[in-house]
Amino acid sequence: MERRKLTIKDFLDSKRQKKKFVMISVCDYPMALLADKAGIDAILVGDALHMVALGHKTTTTATMDEMIMFSNAISRAAERAFIIGDMPFMSHEPSRELAIKNAGRFLSEGLCDAVKLEGGEEIAETVRTLVRAGIPVMGHIGLTPQKVSMLGGFRAQGLDTASGEKILADALALEKAGAFLIMLEATGAEVAKAVTEKLSIPTVGIGAGVDCDGQCMVSHDVLGIYERPVGKHAKKFVQLHDIILKTFQTYRDEVVTGKWPDMEHSFAMNEGESQKFLSKVKTLR
């Protein structure tokens, strides 16, 4: 696999060539290293990390400073993968000037290649402003977690004609505004298929059926980090929760029983120094 850094053109080419691409949302440097080594095409520094890594109930509590810190660490791990920073709640809504300032931080401080904004037609002008400023933008429509209170919870979207038409209108508005990629989250599969076929830019689905140009999942779901079930859209490809829990229990048991550490994992004094040291100790009161 070629290890050069991927660009926006690669994702546009993937759509044109009908080749699927893969995105994953990770929370730290070691996971980004592994994702990049595995050949994952794009890494999202998603504000979902506030839930899966920091224990919050929603994504709306994420701050710019936190997202920049995580972005910087994750970006430094990726040699090939395209890095997208997630604009947190209220980081772009108050004004376009604030949007440019904060989006620019993701590129200059967070070392990201692009930013992601939640919303459709209502943020089209903000997207246009950022693109004009030289900041690549990925849109995010369907289920938008930052607006989960208005949506009445984490509910799938585009399950009827009216909401499906709204999602399509949002997608077209974002494309016209200059977005290079659109995420469709928890969206009716038929709607996601129609959007993907209508757009000239690629789509990436997270619970949006089989027809999106790419697919995205949160690393904690892929790895089965939590005991609790994942959403319908997700899949635990391995149950690391059980493996890690058993490993920690084994570590604890070996320490309390004196089985670990042993001399193989300890440091001994230089040859001849032990007796000299012990002789000195005997003279001390």
C-alpha cells in the first residue's frame, strides 16, 4: 500500500472510480497509529470522544481547547490518513468570524487536513465562508448529535418522505457551498442512496446503509471496549472489553500474591556492588 498522505482528490477519485473508502473516529495517538498502519483512509477526531473517552452524556460539552489537544496528538500519528477535526458545539454558530478563527485552529494548531460541521442549509453560508478562507469542510447531516435535544434523542432520521427530502436539500446546499465530503449519520438507507447518487462529492455513512461512498465507525465500537451493546448501526469486530478486564484482573492477582514482579522484571546492582552495599547497611543504625 502506498504510504503517501491522502488528499481531497483521493476521495473524489474514489467516488468517480466507485471504490469504497474507510473512515474511523479515534481518540488518541496510539489508536491513530494503529488505524494509519491498518490502511484506514481518513481519521475523524470526532466530538464523540467526549462521550466514549471522557465519560460525558452528550457531545455538546466538548470544548475547542479539548478538541485541538486531541487533534494535535492524533494528527501526529498519521502518515497516510486524512485527518478531519470536528467543530464542537457553538464553535461556529455565533458568527462567521468565530467560525474562521476556530476552524483555522484545527489546521494550524490541531494539524488537521479539514474540519467537520454539523448542519445543513442553515450553515451553508458558514461553509462557503470557510472554503473561501481556504479551509476544507466536511458536512454532517441526518442525525446530528449536537442537536440531539431538538431531535428528541438519538433517533434515526430520514425515515419518511418529508425528512428524507430535507436531508437531500441539506446535502445539495452543502455541496453547492463547497463541502468536499458529506457524512450521513443514522439515515434511512434509501435516502442515503439517493443523496449519494445525486451528489458529485462523496458521502460517508455512519449508520446510513450500504450505498454511501465510504463508511465510518467509532473505534470504541469497532473494538468492543464497552460491555454495553452498541447501536444498531455499529458492530463489535472484537470484544476487547472482556480481554482487557481479564488482563487487569490477572495483573492484580499476580501482584497481591507476589507472583509479579519477579527478578526477570527487576534490576540488580552491578557485580560486586551488592555485598559492599549490604556491608554499609549493617553499619547503619
